[in-house]
Amino acid sequence: MKHNVFVKSMSFMAAAVMAVTLAGCGDDSSSSSAQSKQLVRISSNQIESHPDVRALKVFEQEVEKKLGDKFDIQIYPNATLGANEKVLELIKQGSVQFLVLSTANIETFDPLYSLFSIPYVFTSEEIYEKYISDPETIKKLNVNEAKNGFSTMVAFTAGTRNFYSIDPIRSVEDMKGKKIRVQASPTNVAMLEALGAAATPMAYGDVYSALQQHVIDGAENAESTLTDMKHGEVCKYFSYDMHQMSPDMLVGSYKFLQTLTPEERKVFDEAAEAARVEEFKLWHEHTKIAIDKAKKELGVEFITVNVDEFREKVLPLHQVIMEKNPVIKPMYEEIVKLQQGN
Ligand code: GCU
């Protein structure tokens, strides 16, 4: 593990050096167009074929189609600029301009985003997708943008999160004592405790080796993580408890966005919306392919569990979270209303 952490921090440093070098190149370049273009870096922790990264290519094309003489968009997948939690700091400083990250990673910066970590706040994927696509939702999430140092442009869907593990989880009883990796968010830790398991928060890129070394017994995510991140090589059981639907946000550096003219900002906003439409289109197809591959090539068993058993254990958390973060109450109530009858 120590070696792994060392390699990781080395690669982060290498990426930082690369970024500085790239910025430097612009100044020394003999080409006048390179000189006048501003480098716009976008970071993602997903692989190149992931819907988020493929959608970012649409963002790049749309911006460069209209403002290609001014901006050079560069996408950095695979967390080459660092883990999301670290890159969010660079976003605030303005040295990285855009980042795609889960709402769970934003929770400690702005409690409003913990709305999406509340287990079973959404039970219908259709309603969830409609809610996160609504520009009004994004506006509400951006109330603290100046203070936060970042603005959410759009939300990408990341499906429904479920537990997957080395030993099977067939009922809530099987959660007992298991060490499960979660994203670093207080709500996730509380959720695992309520289920009788032990939460192990860590960065996305560290999960594979932690599973391989049996430092953890499992993790939780959407199906495509089994194949994208190869977690299905170690975890042969995927249990459909459907505890969360937490989106990936395309956030922009507030500092950077402030430098844009209203016309330029409009181009970036429209490009983000085009990327969102593309991501939603790609997501379901990507998931279907992942399930098929996980079953056939990795031998993963997909388990149907009694969802109510899991839900009952964590429902008292809703009240606790609401009391701790009353700011989320209006949006929480809005979702409950939308879901009535579902
Ligand atoms: C999903 C999500 C990522 C997140 C990851 C995680 O894959 O799309 O944004 O980082 O889960 O569990 O860390």
C-alpha cells in the first residue's frame, strides 16, 4: 500500500509538472495561435470509454467549434491530474478549469450536495434523471458558488449504486462486519454504520488494489465499475440493494467562469448541456454492455435482494441528516413530493 501511495503521489506530481510545462509551452510557442489560446483543463477519474469522458469530448467540440481561436480544451481522464478531492482544490484556485466529480465528493465543501447521498431519497431512476436534468435544480445547487469557488454546469447520470463484494451479500445480515469502501462523505459512513458494516472511505483509483489485497471486503457503485475499473475481477457478487442515485457533476472553476464574457459563458453553458444529453444517451447502453461482460467474462453473479430490508435500516437517517443539515430540507421535500405514488 505504501508503495502504491508513493507511486500515486509521484504520478500526481508528474501531472502537475506536465500541466505547468503545458502552460509554459503556450508562452514560448512560435505559433501565434498557440500563443493566444487559453488552455482549459478538464479532469475526470474515469477511463476514456466511460460515458462521462465521451460526453466531455462533445463539450470540447462544441466550445472549440465556436471559440476555438481562443480556448484549447484538454481532457485528462484516469485521474491523471489527481483524485477528485484534490483536483477540487485546484478548481477553486483556478489552475484547473473543469472537473467531473460525484456529489459525494462535494458534500464536505457544501452540505447541499449531501442530498444525493441520502439512501433511498430516490427510488425511481426516471424521476431522478428528470430532477437532475432540470436547470432549476442546478440553479438551487449553485447558491453558494462564489463562496465555494466552483459552479455546477450540468449533472451527468451515474446510475444506481449497489453493494458488490468478495463474499456474497444476499441479505442485510450479510453486511455485518464487512469492510466496504465508500466515497469520502459523512453520509456514506453513517449509511454503512446503519447497515452494520464498517465504512472505509478511499479514492476511486485506490479501490482495485485494496480489493485485491483484501484490505476491504467490497465496495458500492453502478454495474460498469465492475468492468471499467476491473473490480469484477475480484468481486464476483453484485447485490441489487439500490441504495443511492448520486450524479456526477461537471463543475467549473468560479474564478475561470468569471473571466468569460456573457457570450463566451453562453457557449460554455450550451456545450455543457450538449454533453449532458450525450452522457445520458450513452449511460444506459454502457451499463447493458458492462452487465453482459461482467457475467460472461468475469463470472459475476447479480443478486436480487429484499430492498425493503436494507431501506428500513437506513430510513431513520433521513431525519438525522435533515436535522444536521436543514439547508437541504426544501430540496429533499421537493423530491419526496415528486416521488409520491412511486
Ligand atoms: C462513480 C462516479 C464517480 C465516483 C466513483 C466513486 O463511478 O461516477 O464520479 O468517483 O463512483 O465511487 O468514487
